[in-house]
Amino acid sequence: MISDVLSDAKNDIEYYLTELTFSDVYSDAKLREQLHELMISMEKIRVQLDTEPDIEQNFESLKTKIQERCRIANIEYRKIIFDNDNSEGLEILLQEGRSKRSVIISISNVRKAGILLEHKFENYKFLSGYNGICSYEDKYIEVLINSLDKSSIQKIYDRLFNLDNSRNYLNNISYENDTKLELTYNSSEGLNITILISPISDIAKTLLGNIQDDSISLKISGLNITQQDKTVSYLEKYANSIFFQIDLVLGLPLTVQRIQTQEENILQHNAQTPLNIKYPVCQYDKEALSLYWYARSANEMPLLQYLAYYQVIEFYFSTYSQIKATRTIQNLMKTPGFNIHNDNDVIKVLNIAKSSLARGFITEISQLEATLKECIQISLLKEFLEKNERLKSFLTKKDKMLDLEPLALNNNDEILINSIAKRIYDVRCRIVHTKNENDFDNAKSIYPFTKEANLLNCEIELIHYLAKRVLIASSSEFQL
């Protein structure tokens, strides 16, 4: 510590000034006076260094400076009280697209407040849908990176930076020049663009919060950015190109970290219910249940998850289409005018049977409707939606992004089932990029890692519920 160095130096100077052996060497009166003044100054500094800083006073000073800069930049902020120690902190609301995201400053992390003041924090905005930041004024974009194959941070360091032993870096041994990949490009428009993959910056770590110290980020500077959508578009283009190259060479599938915005994450989770397991009374089709478990494992892949739930329902199309055909034939044969000796009447029966054997009633959506009508109890469905008001609101209102027909909850049961079938079938077609027969020209495809894909949360919640009800309705008696 510096205080120890100063103390040792003062003692050494004092020794040389008082030791008779050196009396002739340091005999000059003016020099001795200057050395005494130096010792006094060193002792004052040492005492200052050894004195415990007033953290609370320091934090208040930093907080006041942050508030003043927020006022000048017209950034919303508010004081908050922490329940655990009743201390006062500060919440800063920075722009994130059309919404805002908060940055919390507390006395338990004074360093965070200091880092904010070291940077032009008021210039930064959050990237909507991403764990990243940008600054239009500084022409700067930074977003966290992770691996799609769930590689550990140590493995990413080893592979990405070709380190002999990444543990050295992760244990705070400096390898600054060895832990970055940097590209520079001078565009024809006069832009000096720099692309950097390296450990996360202090300002990004501070603004994003709850970030590992050894996290890695993609940094892009030099682009003319003035709008959120354009900034995100630039980020995606560069990230896709750079990361695909890395995957081709290293077999390391990197991606930028995505997050759900408050608007996208609108589902409410039910309160914890008591677990009451009973001896099995029902058993389920192995193939259908394997699709269900596959869907449950795909939480981070909404398109794949949706299709897997859809396939659970699709597994029973032929079963319930044939049930519907059987009832149609029975009703036809019960008609007073039906005559088994009349060729035309017999042909009608054959046509119904033929359509049933040919995988349902002509169209896939008809099979879907038949399956839902047999398996879904409307009263339970409405109860499910009533318990989740935000889900109900999303499904019954027109959404501009997904542009799906709202569910008709107030109509009769058959119309409601048909509107549900149409909605989930439309989503299925957009995911697999096929046009359904009712809306060939207007169907809009849904691709991975897009805003549309992120908004599938409610659609997944609905089809998850339907898949469970179909499995329950299609179960059989449990047998060993």
C-alpha cells in the first residue's frame, strides 16, 4: 500500500538525517529544512490514506453529481429506499426504444456511481430486445455475447482467443492484448468502422447490471446511428456475418444476448400450487408425449416450441377426424330418407369414409377443428383465460405486429373453437413459411430472433394449454 511506502520512506529519511555517520553528507541547513517539510507532507498523506473514507458522504456526493447531470440531460430519475438496510439509492431511467429501462445506484456499490461519472452515461440508450447499449453521439454499440451450445465462459475464451490457459485471465491476470479480436474498415462513405470482440466494458457492465465480470461483448464503433431500429439492424447484420465466420472456422456458435422487453413478457405465472401426486390412472401415447416433452425443453426456441406443441395436437388428427366421419355417417344413415339400396345414398357414405381415410376432411384446418371440438371443454378454456387477464387481453385484441384475428370469446362455442383453430393454424403456417388456403396472399412469415418471434409468448401459452387438454382427452386407462 502507498501508506506503507510513505511510512518507510519517512523513517529512512529520518534515519539518514539523525545518524552521525551521515552528518557531513546532509549538513546543508536549507536541504535539511526541505527534507523535514517533505517528511511532514508525507506523514499527512499517510494519515489521510490510512483514514477510513466516509462511504456514505462519498456516495451522497456522487449521487448529487449524477442527479445534476440527469437534470441537464432531461433524464428521468427518482430516489428509492432499499428495504434490506433502509438506505437511499437512485434509479435512473434510460431510453430503450419507445420504453425505458432502469439503472439502480446504491451505496453498496459506490464504484458503479463512480463509473457512471467517468463516462458520458447520459448519452447511452439500451438496445430494445438485447442485453446491450448504444450511444448515437459516440457512434457506439455494445452488446453481450454468449454461446448457443451453452459453452462455458472459459471454453469461449479458450476457443475465441486461442489462450493456452484461460483460467489465468479469469483469475484477473492481465491478458488485454490476447483477449480481443479487432477489425477496422474505412468505408467509401468516409466512415472509420471498428468491430471489436473483447471483455465487456466498465460502462456496459455498470448500465446493464448483474453481469459477470468475465463476460464478453461485441463492440461496433464509427457508424452513423440516430434511430433505434436502424441501430438494431446494423447490429444484427454485423453480428450475423462475424459470428457465422467464427462458427465456420472454430465451430463456436456465438450469438448476441437477447432479452424480453416488458411489453413482450406479458404472461403471468400462476402461484405455486401444492403438489399432490396420485397413483397413475391414465396413460398417454408415447409418441405424442415425446413431442410434448420436446416442446417443454425448447424454452429458448419459440418457433420450434410452438411447432412441437402443434405436432402434439396434429398426432390425433386422424383419430378425431374419423370420429367426426363416423358421427356424420351415423347421422346420414339415421335420416328418414336414407336408403341402403339407393346407390346415391351409399356413394355419400363412401365419400365420407374416403375423406376420413385420406387424412381428415380435405383440409388440415378441418382436422384441427375436429380435434379441438372433441378435446376442449369451453368452460375450462374460458376459466383458464379469465385467470390470466393479460393473456386474455392479448388474444382478444388486434396486434399490429403479428396481425392475427382476435379470439371471439363472446360468440357460441363452435365459433370460438373455429377462431382458435384458425389462429393457431395461421401461426403454424407463418412459422413453416407456407400459405394457408384461406389467406394465400397476406400471410406473413415469422423468422427466428425477430420481434414477431418474441411476441409468440402468448400464442405458445395458448397452444401449450390446448396440447395438454388434447393429451388428457386422448389418454387411456393406465396398464402395466
